[in-house]
Amino acid sequence: MRGAFHRPEEEQNLSGHYAVMQFVGDARESHSLYCHSTGKNGKKMTTRAHIQRIHKGKRASNNICSWAGHLAECKIGSSSLDSVRVSTVPHPKEALEVPIEKPTYFEEKQKLVVCMAPMYIYTEWQILLTGIETWLAFGATKIVVPVQSASINAYLILKEYEKQGIVIIRDWPKWPVLSDVNPNGLVLSRGIEESHVNCLHFVKPFADMVVFTDIDDMLLPVNPLDLTAGPLRIIQDLTREHPQAGSFLFEHRDVQFVLPDEESHPTLKKFNFNFLQKTKWKMSCKVWRMKTRVLVNASRVDSVNMHETGIHRLGYVQVRVPCRQAHFYHLRHSYKNVATNESRIDMSMLALQLNIQWRNRLNSTFSSIASKVLNKSSTQSFKDFDRCMSAINEEHWSLQVSRCLTPHVCYSRLTRDIACVASEGSFTFARTGEDFVIALNGRRRVSSEPNCEAPLPKFKSGNYFYLP
């Protein structure tokens, strides 16, 4: 179990109280779970969970990524419960207690919330700033960032945004290695889809619209000189045109992206966004559909899988947005020469707006760390990962894929000599029937292992002499 949440009452079309639990399991097997709880009147309740795989799209066409995320929803005794006991058999004596996360609320619903992909081995603070400041400039009010491992500098910046109430940091530790399998190498991209689903159910109580993306993927105007045509205007136009939409599926275009020149002693005070003026090209819209990103109405969707929506609620539908109408910009560090002679763009107005916004932040909330010397860029260390991921991607065209698309199966020859923090999880397990139920029951932030890797979690408790 990776997370459990109370189902918001406004989403229910049945009486009673419900909990939504998230877990990963072997997608080649069927799963059965029971929930045991006690109501306010002291009445005990055992119900069988309704289980769905969170993504049944192209990832389900082969079993290379043989483990997948699932949602289990069951009726419970009360909406105020702090935990529910879970088992694979109806008998409650063999159940494991799973904590239910308390809902987060704000005074007003947030119009646009961004759920970022998990940060792992993350060192690029310049790209981090570009992503966060761009989303803020275009109307995002909360940015949720799951962290598995990141450089101390990147984490320091996140903490400053967190103090301002802009960023919400969520721990995203690895899964424990089982006695016969390592789930970390069998879920897509270190659980990026599972992380997005976790974020979706976390933000449901306070979010209106939610976008799911990488830190270097942004929904910008088709013409970046027209800054008024950003995400909020795009959302307004699309929701008026498609009132039954639960989600919108956008293409994303690879964009030429050149990071700032290296400095010997980089600081936030010296940093600006003038380098965006070097971005002159983006890939043109094509007849065939390209890679995609998702924007959802939080109350109308239960799962996303990064490149498409999964489970829609109560008859709502996914709408595919034509590339010419709106699309994401993919500002990847390795895209210095991509899209040359395709579609010309001018990012000067965006650079100007971000510079003004950044200068105000430096003079106020970021003043205490503005002069701190930060680590230099280390995009060189991503080259092996890029080659590894590209090789696996190429295999998909042959229909003979040798391994799951996740950096966990890749080897990097370069060492990142950078101090990093990481999320370390602790897990507990219970033997129920012939199966095991495992739950995350603690997490903490620690120094990373060498090469900015997060440590493998440990089992802290269990009810059986065999490990799962």
C-alpha cells in the first residue's frame, strides 16, 4: 500500500463513507482485498474492495513493466477514521492496519494545481527554477513535488518555495525489495504513474484543475509572445467548449533549449532567464499524434497514467486537444539543436516576465539564500541515462522489449559528486491467507547514497517468519 485517502463526499453517488487505497502489484495476477473498520456507533464492518488497474493503455500491451499501480475502493465505517485494516481474506484477524491520510484544505479551491513527476537523482536547479517560475507566471497556485532524491541545492530551493505556500513537498521513497522480485525495476519510470495518481487523490479536496507533467514540460501559449493566452485561458476556452470533459489530453512539442553558460561560483542572485532568448525553434505540429500530457478536472477523474487519463467518473470523458489549438513545450536539457528549421518561436517576452517575477522574489522571500554558492550543472551525468532510455524506447518499434522503461535498469558511468538528500521509507507487512499485504508506515529524509541515489527501504515490522 502506497497511500490511502478518504473519498470526498461530493464525489460520491452512493450513501456511506469510502476509502481509496493505492497499491502496486503484479499486473499478470488478479488481486482481492477486504477492508475492516468500525463505525461511530461501534458497529464493525468488513467489505470487499473494488479494484481497478490505474492504467490499461499502451503500458498494458506487454508485461515488461510487469508490476503496475492499482486503486482499491471500499466502504468504511466513518469518514473520520485515521486508518483501516486490510487483508486478502475476509477474516479480520489476518489484516494489516493502513493509515488514511487526513485531507488537506485551503480557504478557496485552487484553480490550477501542478503535480510534478517524482524527482530522483535530481541536480538541475536551473531547470527546476524555470519550471516552477513559469507555472507561477501562468496562474498555478500550488505545485506538488514528490522527492525521492535531489541535490541539497535543489532541495533548498524547494524548501524556500514551500515556506511561501507555493510548493508542497511529498516524500516518494523506493519500494522495498521482496524475497523474489524488485518492484523498483518493474514499474514504469520509478513509479511516475503511481506518483501522479497519489498526487491526484491528495489534491482532490482543494484542487479544481490539475496538470500532470515533468519539471521541464510546460503548457505555454502556441505563440509565446502572447502571454495572455496561457493555461488559464486555454482551460477556460476548453471547458466552455467541452462541458462533459473530465480530462484534456495535450500533445507536447520538443523545444530547443540551451541552459545558461556555466559560472565558476553560481548563485541565485546571478541567475536570470535571459537564456530563454536562445530558444528559437520548436517542433511543428504533425498529422500523427505525438507524446502527450494530461490536464484533469480533479473531481471527475480517479487515475492518470502520465500520457493519458485512466479512470473517469460518472460518465465524464477524455478530450484530445488538437496540437494547433494548444500544446505543451518540452524544454529538455539535451535539446540544444532540436527542431531547427521547423517552427520559429520568440521567448523574449516570457524571459522578461520571468526576470521581473524572479527579481521580486530575490528581493523578498529568497533574500536569505540569494548569495549562497550552488552546484554547477551536471547534465553530462544524464547522457548514459538518455542513451539507455532511448534504446528501450527504440525497442518498442520492434515489439520485442527487453526491459521496463525505468532508469532503475540503467547504469551511469559518471559519478555525481554532489551532496544530495533522499526519502527513505519504512514498511510493515502482514501474512493474510496465502498472500502478503505490505504498507508504507513511515518515511524520513536522509543523506543519499553515492551518486545521489535514494536508499532502499527496510521492513520495520511483520507478523510472519518469512519475508514477503
